Amino acid sequence: MPMSRGESYEWVGWRNDTFGGGAGKPVEMVFEFDTVRNFTSMLLHTNNMFSKDVQVFVRASVFFSVGGQHFSGQPVQYSYMPDSIMESARDVTVKLHNRIGKYLQVHLYFALRWIMLSEVSFVSSEYYKQFHCAIFTPPTLGENSSSRRPAMCVFQNGSRDFP
């Protein structure tokens, strides 16, 4: 679906009726970063051409993980008030409240038939505070203890993550 008005823009789009669960099932994206980071915000450039069934997502949930296997804790929740007056694309900023992670899982919920994004960016910094991972699960029979993966990471501020 061409969405530009004389300029060249690149869009990635998802249609809500292509998901197995149908209505109510979100678009899910996972972002992996080079190191554990402290996240301030996420900026999404999104389309709002509602006359073509494209609208800014109605809700976002952002989950955090250090190891990428388990996204623990309460997600950051964000609600967007639908705009059915101006069809222009816009930046939507989701505040991430200095949450910590190396992996972010983002769920975007449909307002209309399509969600279209052209850019996703993050404001973050490296997380320098110490944290350690402890092994809580015993090795299985014949498993070398050095091959065991950590079961939980504990940060200096007391928060926990399960890799």
C-alpha cells in the first residue's frame, strides 16, 4: 500500500487479520542490544492514514530481559489516544522509566486494520552497575556443571531478571 505523498518513505506494516489469533493479538517485536542498557524511552515513527485503515497502535507493552530467554517483571504499559482528525505520520514516544535489559520485547495492539512503522529508536545508556547471576538449578545427570546457564540475575539495586 503506497503511503507517501510525493516523498519516498519506507514502511513496514502488519495487518490484524493475518495473525492466527485474530482481533486482539498484538504485533510482537524483540530487540537485542550489544550490552545491558538503561532505557529512558522508545520512539516509533508511525503512520496514521485512518481513511486507509492505518492507525497508530492503541496500546504498547514493553518487556525487559538480560538473557533473552525470560522477560520478567511488569511490562511498561503505554496507551495512545486515537487520532481520527489528522492523517499525518507522527512520532510516538514511550517512556521506559530507566528499566534495565539487553533484550526488549515490544507488543503493539491494533487500533484499526493496519499498523505501519518506518522507524523505531531508543534512548538508552550502558548499564555500568554491577550485577551477578546465580545458578539455582542443579545439573541433570551427566551434565557438566560448567555448561549450566544462570537461572537468575540479581542487580545491585535488588531487581531480578531470569535470562
